[in-house]
Amino acid sequence: MSAATWLVLGASSPVARAFAAAAAADGHGVLLAGRDLDDLERTAGDIAIRHGVAAEAVAFDATDYDSHGDIIASCRAKAAGTLNLFLAFAMMPEQADMEGDFALARATIEATYVGAASVLSAAVPMLEAQGRGHVVVLGSVAGDRGRLKNYVYGSAKAGLHTFVQGLRARLSSAGVSVTTVKPGFIDTGMTWGQPGLFLVASPEACARACLRYAERGADVRYFPWFWWGIMAIIKAIPERIFKRLSI
Amino acid sequence: MMWKEMTLTGWGRSSRATVAAGRPERARDLTALLGDHHARGVIAYGSGRSYGDAPLNDGGQVLLTGRLNRLLSFDADTGELVCEAGVTFADLQRVFLPRGFCVPVTPGTAFATIGGAVANDVHGKNHDRVGSFGDHVLWLDLVLASGAVERVSPDHHPELFAATIGGVGLTGVILHVCFRMIPVPSPWLTVREQRIADLDGFFDAFESVRDEADYSVGWIDGLARGRRLGRGILETAAFADGAVRPVAARRPRRVPVDLPGIALNPLSVALFNRLYYRRVPARGRSRAVPAERFFYPLDGLHDWNRIYGKRGFYQFQCVIPDDAARAGIRLALEEIGAARSASFLAVLKTLGGAGRGHLSFPMRGYTLALDFPRRDKAGALLVRLERIVLDHGGRVYLAKDAVLSADGFAAMYPGLADLRAVLAEVDPDRRFQSDLARRLGIAGRES
């Protein structure tokens, strides 16, 4: 890829931060979007010092839908070269907390699904006009099947997966690749201290894989790859059995 | 989930702790974690390169700072760098050596963090010339027990600054550090190596080089006895100009498993030490090497602490003031030789003067460091060494220590009362605690 600019949405998350660093190491500029501007400015400073590329923090709130069009436009105006998107934001409270508190469940769905659908929709005209570029959306293995332990978040990711499938079809004719990456367990604050995890991958490894998938124009990828097999098995379990499992 | 139950060790793997570990990924996580009080307190844990129990807190909490590792600003005109405390020396050298800047002071491993460097007021092979890490800190941001962030410097909250430099993490969590990188003409050092026949030879050599050489370090064969006592290699070094052709950098290797205890025995270690001595020709030699190879000779062997097996090892490091150093270091080496406690090379260096912290280790004198496998007699040897250090007016380095007594510590560190006064003010409820602090009664003896 010639030098482009990656707009990283939800750039405070460890995978997004590592993604921005990996893209910057390849010479791409980065725009780091999210709510915690203090944190994003630190990452921008770090990337600018280490990699000598343009790096800037951008205020972005996933559920402030009306602002998304302007944010995309101003990022397009700031960006050198092709503007690519890496969408990494989500909200994942404890399932148990959401069961007694629909407001929290709704906030999760809105941030994780509606916010993503909104900003991706806002970006479509820009991407079509550009006629090239890459979009990477972080999905989740949790979106492959509704599970007792994580179905609110999982349903939002499932919605996002479906949305992105359609978006991929729409943008492929414009020459823009759209990649869904479904990470398994990644060593972040989301998984820190959770019992029963195995084969936890580092955010850096996940980020490098995401960049590689984008460069190849991949459609859907599990990371690490063997999660494809794990999820194939989980998806194959008949519902009448699955409903009795406490996973 | 905010806290994760885990077992941590010091680098020597002789100290072990079961802790609830929090791992902040940004500043606000850190504040939230600090607000979650625990009766056994909390301590920051960087890379775990302290050898003993300084970053451990058995039964309590630790904060893993490794993800707070960003460079925040750098001014190429002044060399002024601001970074988060979880940044490592390896990070800084990788980014800045190719651009003509080096850290002003570096410990013997690049895997240590900048926060750890401040909290232990670490020194390098250039202490005589430039002092310890704390001498280069322009300011730092400290998260206090209250959650408030305080910027401290020699001018602003000087008492808190002095309590934090070398304060082994007890004043708070170091969030940011500002210090000056030094401009260097190349990423290579010209290193002169020469054989030194015995201990007196070492002292004579250091007296002539300590005020001139930018960097100097002695490697002593800890098993040599009698007239060979103190035999070793003296290395002096300075940054080379850009024209030199350095020897190649080495690829890192890894110790894949814990070696069995028998692997390190007096014979194998004596052989290694002898080869190390013979490696340098009798007339000495001078060559250019990549800076990392001179600064971090052991970093090329990842997990080298596994060489000592499951039981781990102790590192002992003391400093003895100039006037008592010849006698004190000789006595220490004789004890060590007599114990036949297998140890790789001992390190002998000069230190130039006192640090800025109440518990700063350095004083003008000579510092000796060496490892002992953790075997039954090691404890008794360390007790005798503590006595020798006390008798010669010296002190033991807390970053290396796992066994010092509280009384010995109090006698070695006259700044303790000043530190306690600051701690009583900024952390009266003892939010910050560690195994080291409890063992040595740093905040006051346990009631």
C-alpha cells in the first residue's frame, strides 16, 4: 500500500492502539478517534515520535449519530492519501449487569451496533468517491451465536457482522475492501481476570493480522485463525442442546 | 473484571507473591484501580526487574504499568523527553539511538521501566560522571493515594520529589517522567578491555580512570581466591564518532527451561569465569561495539534468571565509601570465595556521590554486585555480608535485595526519617505497601 491515512475509531482500545502503531510503522498517517481525548493525544504523541508520521486525536462519540457525517468529512479533509477505516469501538459490560438494567443493554447495543452502522453509513459516500481504500471492522466470535453469558453484546456484534456483509457487497464495486475480523480471546481489559480463557493472543499480534488482512482485501477472518474451527463447532450444536449449556 | 489473581516473582525468583493485579490501559483506569482499596495496599510493578521483593505485595494488590508505555513529547533541540512510566529503556534506545540520542543513565538491563528507574534511583556505568537516574529527572507526575495527580520536581514539592526518587514506589504511582536524553555522535561505543590481576590492581585502575572515562565497569571472577582475589576485566568506554565499524550485534537467545540446580556448580562457574578472563588478550584490546551490547550484556540471553533453576537466586549489591572500600570489598570477596557459593562474574564499579532521593542508593565509593544461587548456605553468607557492609559504612541496594534486616536497613539509610515524614503526610492510611516495605519497616515498623 502506498502511504494512506487510517482513521481508527475507538482508538483507546489496546487492539486499536496497536493497530495505529502498526499502520504508522508502515508509514501511514493515523487519526485517532474516540471520547478520551487526553488518552488519544498521548497515543498520537507516541506514534508521531516513534514513527514520524502524522498522528492526530479526533473527538468521536459513537452514539452522537448526527456528528458522524462532519467527522468523516473533516477527517477526509485532513488525511493525506487514501482514507481507510479501522472500526474498533464497542461496549461490553457484564451480561449479568445488563439483565437487570435494560438502559445498560440498550447503551451497549447502541454503541456497539447502531454507532458502528451510523459511522460506516456516513463514510460510504466518501469511500465511494475515493474509489479505493480499506475498511476493517472488529467483530467478535460472540456475534456468531447467542450465548447465555454474553448475548446482548453478542447480538450487537451479530447485527454488525450482517451490516458489514452488505456494506462489503456495496463497496466492492467501488474498489473498497471491507474486512470483518472476529477476534477470539485478546489480552485486553475486556478479558483481564476472566476465568476459563485459553490461548489468549496479544493485541499487537491481532493488530498486525488486521493490517495484513486489509492489505490482502480479505472478507472475513477469525483471529487467531483456529477460532474458525472453534466457532464452526459451536455453531453446529443443535439449539435444543445449546440452550442447556451455560456457556 | 478489574483485578486478576496471579503469582509474581522478583527477577531473582527467590521472592514470590500472590497478588491481585490490576493492569491500567490508560490514566483513568489507574485512578479507578487506586480507588479500590485493599487492606494490604498496592504497589506499582513495572517489568519485574528488581531482583527481590520491591515490586511485590503478597496478599495485596499490584498495578502492572506495562501498558502505560507511551512517549508523550520529545524536543530534539534540548533532548527533553516526557514519557509514561511503563516505557522501557529498550524502547528508548531503539527509538533514539539511531537518531543520535541516548538515555543519560541506564541500568544493566534495558528491560527495566522508566518508572522503576526513578523508584530505585538506578545508576549505570557512568555514575561518577553524571550521577544516577534521579539526577536527570526534571519533573514527574505522581498519582497519590488520594487519586490526585501531583507534578513534583526539585523546586515544586521538593520533599515529595526526594521521597519519590529511590522511594521504591511508596509515595504513589509514577505516571509521567520528564528527563533529558543526551546527544551522542553514534550508536556505538569504543570499549577498551584490560585484564586486571587482582583486587588492588582494580582499585588502582579505577582511581586513574574514574574521573576520565565516560563509562567504566569491572568484571570480577567471584571464585578467584588468594593472590588472584579480585582478578578480572576492566572495561572503559566512550561513544565513538560515526566513522567506526562496530562488531556485529548478537541475536538474542533464550533460556527455554529452568536449568537443574546442579548445572551451576563451582567447577562450571570457575570454568566460565576463567574463559571470560582469558577471552581478553593479555595486552588488552579496544573495539567498537553497539551501545546495547556494552550496556546490556545479559539482555541478549532472555530469561537468563532460569539458569539458576526453580529456587532462583539472590543478587547482592552494596556500596562502600571510598576510604573503607579496599578493606570492605576485600573482606566481602574473601567471604564469598570462602563460601564457594557458585557465582558468575561479580561487577565492581565506582559511584560518584549521593543521589537526590531520601533512599537513594549511591554514595561516593565502590559498588560490588554478584549473584548467589538460592541454596541453604546463601542466607548465612548474606547475613555476614550485611555485617561487613555495615561495619564499613556502606549500604545495600534495595533494587537487588531480598534479605536485608530492618535494623541493618535503618542503619544504612539515614534519609529514612525524612522519607517517613513524607509518607505520614501523603499516605497516612498506607495505600502503598510492598513486601520490601513491610520487611524493612520503611513506613514505620508494623504495629
